Amino acid sequence: MSKKILVVAGDGIGPEIVAEAMKVLQALQADGSIDVSIEDALIGGAAYDAAGDPLPAETLEAAKASDAVLLGAVGGPKWEPLHISKRPEKGLLGLRAGLGLFANLRPAILYPQLADASTLKPEVVAGLDIMIVRELTGGIYFGQPRGIETLPSGERKGVNTLVYTESEVDRICRVAFDIAMKRGKKVCSVDKANVLECTEMWREVAVKAVADYPEIELSHMYVDNAAMQLVRAPKQFDVMVTTNMFGDILSDCAAMLTGSIGMLPSASLNADGQGMYEPIHGSAPDIAGRGVANPLATILSVAMMLRYSLDAPAAAERIEKAVSQVLDQGLRTADIMSEGMRQVGTAEMGDAVVAALT
Ligand code: NAD
Ligand code: IPM
Ligand code: MN
């Protein structure tokens, strides 16, 4: 049965990288590997400019009616002066919340061909394969109270609140445990339980939940140490599970282990298996419009979409193999360029992946 995909390209490099991912989707559609219908909609700054709202109601409705959403990126300096409720980022957060996409999977895998592209020594990152499971609809991103208020003294006070309920922690930990059961069976829960009560509770809930997974080896780490360990000896990690904000920060850090933030895809899933798929990077305003952005994170996000929402694991594998093949051919966008390789632009990289699909 045909599956519905909603494409929301967004801002900055969003449309450039999504165009390459679309080529891959269309090639798989054309050769009969997948049966999809594709629609697009506005989000972020592009939606604000067109409709005065970073998440128009039609976009949310179309997303709810889809099996999967493919997103480029949102945001940029143009919209920074707007009130926070109108900023592009609010559109993305609204889509995540509106679809209930609480489980964000961010796999940091080093393609061996890119060992030289990492800023770390090749032996530190060789064979790297970490899955970061980030809670995505709770925590300090959504906690109340929040806002900026003016005190009687005239001074302003800014407030954000870290909030988790036990059930929110329990369900994200179980997602991490289920994933770990299909991998190395090791989960590191990252918190700040020495200082923050909310994450003290997080740790207790994780310990309770793991009782249902006797084969899982659960460890705990404070987030400051985890950031350091990711750079010191990243291969000690198999699956990491953490809060919304810690996961945001640690996944950018993990991305660099793989050579570039332009390599890291993600899947954001709800309880019904519906998902949104996006690279973990942003709209990269510094390189937008130049045709030099790396489209591989977005293309690999399509592979995650095929695996998690479209029940097409074989097609997903073909995409991942094609990416590996273009790296074997020595093609590199600027962010992963190294000596002796051939530098290509966004479109040439996308075309090469399509050509390598076998
Ligand atoms: P960013 O991820 O956009 O860029 C950080 C750096 O990485 C930049 O130097 C950029 O050129 C580079 N980079 C990112 N993606 C790349 C790619 N595919 N190929 C090559 N280089 C790439 O982060 P930022 O600069 O902090 O944020 C810019 C804007 O993006 C902000 O408005 C921010 O809110 C937004 N943002 C959006 C998302 C999202 O839509 N999911 C994620 C992060 C940031
Ligand atoms: C990400 C981004 C977003 C986040 C922003 C743009 C809302 O940084 O997807 O990693 O913080 O979740
Ligand atoms: Mn981020």
C-alpha cells in the first residue's frame, strides 16, 4: 500500500539538501522499490514569511495525515529578531510536540573512509557506532514556567524549567533498552543527578525499568563527564539515553567524531511508529545558497525513514551502501574533504548517491 510522505524543506540549506534526498526517494520509487506519495508543506522561516506562522495549521494537519515527514532545517539570522513564539525553531518544536515524537534516535557511525575527516585521531574513532537516544518532547525545552518577566526593581528575570514525569522517563528508557537489545546490550544513561532532582528521579526510573531487561548492562554518567568521555574514548559507548537538552548537545559533539555534522541523520518517533526524519544539523546560514552543503545526513535520514516508518529495510540498506560507495569513489563535500579526495558540491554528491544505488 502506498505510504504518504510529507516533505518540509525549511530554511537556509534545507531546500538544497532536501532536493538531493528527494532524488534518492524518487529513484527508489521509479525502480519500484518503494511505493510512496509525496507532498510538501511550509515550515520555519519560510512558513513565517508566507503565512505569518512558523507552523501553519495545514502543515501540522498534513504531517498528522502522513506516515512520515522529511525535514531539512529551520532558522536563520533573518528571523532572530522575531518573538520566540514566531521563530522558525518554534515550528520544528511544534511539529515534534504535535506529533508526539518523543523518541529521537541519532546514530553516530563512522564510515571508515572518513577516519581522516574527524578532528580526532583515526584510532580513537575507527569502528565508532553509537546510538544516542534523546528524549524529544519534554524536559527544559517544554517545561513550565518559562518566559522573561520584569521584576518590580525593573530588572528582568529569565526562566526555563526542567520537568520530567516518571512515565516520560520510563518510555524513553525502554526505547533505548529495546534498541540496545538488538546491538551491544549496553546503555549509558546520561544525567546530572548530583545536582538536579529531576534527573535524580530520571536515574531511579531508569534503574527500575531495566529490571525488565535482565540482559541489558545499564550504567550512569554525569553529562559533563559524558561530554569529555565522548571525545576521550567514544567507543566505550553503545547506546546513550538522555534528556532533550543534553541529547541535543551531546549529539552535535558525537557528530564531529564521524567527520562532520553533515553526516548525522535522525529519526524522531511517536508511539504509533509515525516518524519525522531530519539531519541533526541546522540551516547553516554561513554556507546557504552556495551549493556546497553536505546532503548525506539528509539522504541517510531517508534510509532511517525507510527502515522505521516505511517497512522497507532492503531499500534503506541500499541507500547506506550507496553512500559508502560514493565515499569509496573519493567524493567529498567541503566539510569532509581531505587530501587526495575529489571535492564536489551538494548536487553532485546527491547525483553520485543515486548513481550508486544498485
Ligand atoms: P548549524 O548546524 O546550522 O551549523 C553549524 C556549522 O556546521 C556551520 O558552520 C555550518 O556551515 C556547518 N554545517 C551544518 N550542516 C552542514 C552540512 N550539511 N554540510 C556542511 N556543513 C554544515 O548550527 P548553527 O549555525 O548553530 O545554527 C544555524 C541555524 O540553524 C539557527 O537558526 C538554528 O536555530 C538552526 N538549527 C536548526 C536545526 C534544525 O532545523 N533541526 C538544528 C540546529 C540548528
Ligand atoms: C536540533 C536543533 C533543534 C533542537 C532546534 C533548532 C530547535 O538544534 O534538532 O538538534 O534544539 O532540538
Ligand atoms: Mn541541535
